[in-house]
Amino acid sequence: MLILGIETSCDETAVAVVGDNGLMLSNTVATQVEVHARYGGIVPEVASRQHVLAMGPVVRKAVADAGVSWADIDAVAVTHGPGLAGSLIVGVNAAKGIAASLGKPLVGVNHLEGHIYGAWVQHPPQPMGAHKATPGASGSARVDFGIEPGFPLMCLIVSGGHTELVLMLGHPDNAAGSANAFSLKGETRDDAAGEAFDKAARVLGLPYPGGPEIQRLAENAPTTERFTRPYVRGSDDFSFSGLKSALIRRAREVGVYPAPEGGVDRQTVAALAKAFQSAVVDVLVRKTLEAAERHDCRGIVVAGGVAANKALRMKFVAESPLPVAVPHPSLCTDNGAMIAMSGMYRFKAGMVSDFSLDVDPGLRIGQ
């Protein structure tokens, strides 16, 4: 079985082909980072236009890289929400056109569920490791979900637009859709973690996207600053706006915000970046582990763009008593392989969509 997956929820035009065993045969991504960097963030109208320009070449490359013919494709999976409306429309309409021309089924996929299923994708040339996640040279953590630890699983979805704790009770089935598989337990009350990283980077005078820049500075930074951890007591929810405010106050005190005309001391900026990252990582790990214990989980999945953060991956590996699955770093950010993988489970369960499938920018997990 071969599934073509299309992902256009934000600013990545991503298409992949995944085989029946979860092996990723191709994964093509056209990024818009340089386009949006000049604005310091995503411009929705610009993003949708870039998707229109990139879609055809990316689809053709994904199929060619997979070494398969169009006739070999068994179904077309596509993100239909949540995300930017204009971006989603481009992907959904492309998927409908491809499915109709091939006479193949169309499978609508929830973007957030897709991130979780990134943990099931087998990334060539190396499979996803052994039962207990172990840190690699790049800070990667892998677990083989070909042998699942069993359900339930506690899933942390952490990205630029989402920070959610989701209890996964099993794979979706046709009887109840996703309602019996995913249960939202906690979410951010203000900024998502990735959004907080981007805002922190702007305060520190770092380029967009902020997460990778903060990680880069933090790796060799002195541990001379510390921020109070923003735990939301008695809840599985998150809140990072107070931490962002604390960073702004401290950056003003040490003279790096607003940036002085003579430039800033890079060691001071690095120390603040490290302290900010440490606070975010500590909260994400602690609240996930506590929720997993409370719900008697048998494993943990960490997914989304922020899951590529080396400090976050390493801390989960070091502190979790449960198996931890984190997708390969290239599968943490938006990609077509995760959509194809989620679409495969849906397709096998008979959960296909008709051509009235519409975009749902506010789609929640489990819907």
C-alpha cells in the first residue's frame, strides 16, 4: 500500500509517499522561511500564494523520488485543518484533483493527529531504534513503534501554533472516528511554546524563526540567568506569556532590549536564551511526565516543530521512566510523511472522505 500525503497548513508545501510498513519512500518540502523572515513571522496571504507556486513541482518530485508510478498510489491523504485557511485550501484542492484524476480515495487528516503519527514513520536508512529512547549525536531520540508499548500514550504536541497534551487511547476507527482515539487533556492558555520562542528571539535581537536560534546560542552559553518556571498548578494547561514578560524585564535590566546603538554583549544574550529555553523545556517535560503517570500511560510521544529542540529531546530521554518516541528531527516540522502515515491508518479503518471535504482552520484534535 502506498499513500501520498500533502501538508499545507502553514508555510511548508510538503508532499511525501509512505509505504504500508511505514517506510518513508520520499519526503519533499518547499520551505518559505526566507520569504517570511523579512517580515519576522508568517504572512498568511503570502504563504497561500507560495503554496500555489510550489505545489506542482513538489508533488511531482515526491512521486519521482519515491520511485513509483502514479498508478501505484492507493490513496491521497491531505491536511484539512487546523491551520491557515488560505494555505489549507491550496492543499485540499490539489489533493482532490490528484485523487479524482487517479480514481483513488481521498483521506482528510487532522494536522495535529498527523504530528503524532510522525512517530510511526520509519525514516530511512535507519529504522527508529529500540524500546527505550536513547540520545544520538544530534540529540535525536527514537523508539521503534513497530512494537508498540501499548495504549494509552501521552502525546505532547508542541509547535509554533500549538502546545497540547493529548491522551491517545488507540488508533482511530470507522465507528467513532477520532473521538475514541484522542482526548485533549491540556493546552496553552496563551502563547504556544514555539510562538514563545519566536517572541523571545525578537526580544533578544535574533532572526526568525526563533527556536533554532535560541537553541544554537544556548548550547555554549553560561548558566548565569534563571527564570521562574511557569507551572499552571492543578491543571494540565500551559502558560508562557508570564515567562515572556520576565524575559523582557530582565533584558531591559541588562541592557539588551531595546538593542543599544553600540550593539549588545553576546554572552549576555546567550545566557538569557539558555535560561529561557531551560524554563520552557522544564515545564514541558515535567507536566507531560506528570500527566502520563496520572493516566497510567505506557509510553510518551513528543511531536511538532519544537520537538526538534535538542534540549527538549535529551531531557525527555534522561528523565522519562516510560518509552519515549520523538520523530526524526526532519519529521518534527510540518511534512507530508506524517500526513501520509495518519492517512494510512484512517484508510485501513475505512475512514475515507468524499469530495465535499472542506478546510477547517479551527479543527480540534479528536474531531
